[in-house]
Amino acid sequence: RDELVAVFDSDNGALLGLVAGSGLGPLRTGAIGGVAINALAREDAVTLALVGTGKQARTQLQAACEVRSFETIRAHSRNASRCEAFCREMSMTTGVEIQPTTSAKDAVAEADVVICSTISDTPVLETDWISPGTHVQNVGPKFQDSCELPRELFESADVLVTDAPAQLADYGDRFLVAGTPHIDRIVSLGNVI
């Protein structure tokens, strides 16, 4: 899908231009992911797991590798051939061998950083698969009736961070932790950095 991004002058608010296309959105989201990993993941993080191998996974991985030196990277997708192709391509891009796994559980086992970037409307992993101290990023859906991560993972997290508080406000009662005490724990990434 094509996107339209307006670029404004930061001094006077004048419209400088419009950028149209489908590549900018994943790059922007990936960059935000890199900022989040840099600010929130442990400094000693060396193992990265990816669940989902689409456009968003590519840019998330590239940004993650800019802010941390991962020694081990594992990836899982429900489509094994797509996952293997992703691992080959992105191993060359990142300079780190990316290992395809046959299950999400194997991908996230003992990972320091987990990036979920699927379109699944049901959880693709379980809370008890995640080791204590792991940084988990959720790129996909975050609704009560559609979320790639289990609600319990949000509830057990030490900190909940969003890059877009206004977007969460627009979600209203549909947001995964709306109506729970956890909604008040969410902080803006801008306030963290």
C-alpha cells in the first residue's frame, strides 16, 4: 500500500514536500524500533529473535543491528521457505548468520531481544517462553480481539512503552490492556530517551 508523508519546516511549519511510496513506513517503524532497543534493551544483549519475516522484520533487524552487536540471530515464520530466504538475504545484509527455526518457541529461547512483526490476530508466542530481562518489541496488532502477543506478556512486563501515545488513545477500549491497571503504566518512548 502506498503512503503519503508530509515534510514540514521545523522553524516555521511550512510544507516542504510530500513523499509517496510504500518503503518509507517500514523504514520509519524500523528506526523507531532501533531507538527503542538502544534505550530499553540490556547493554549486554547478544541474542536476537525475530518472529515474522516480512518488510517490517527487515527494517527492524537492520535498525537493531545498528544499535547492538548481536552474536546470535534466530528467525521464525509460519512459511518455512520464506523464512529461509529471509535468513539468507539478511545474513548478507547484516554480516551475522541468521538461523531459521521451525518454531517461534525455538526462536525466542533465551533471547535477549525479541521482535514480533507479524499480522497474526492470535498470539504467536507464550509468556513463559520469554526469559526474564528480555526486551520484547511488538510491531503487529495490539487489540483485545487481535494481538500477536499474549495479554499476560504485557501485564508481566517491567515497563510498557509506546512511540505513539495519541495512537493508543485512538484505539480506546479496543487496545489490549484498555480497562486494566496496566494502561496507566504505559509511557512514551520520547520520555524514555
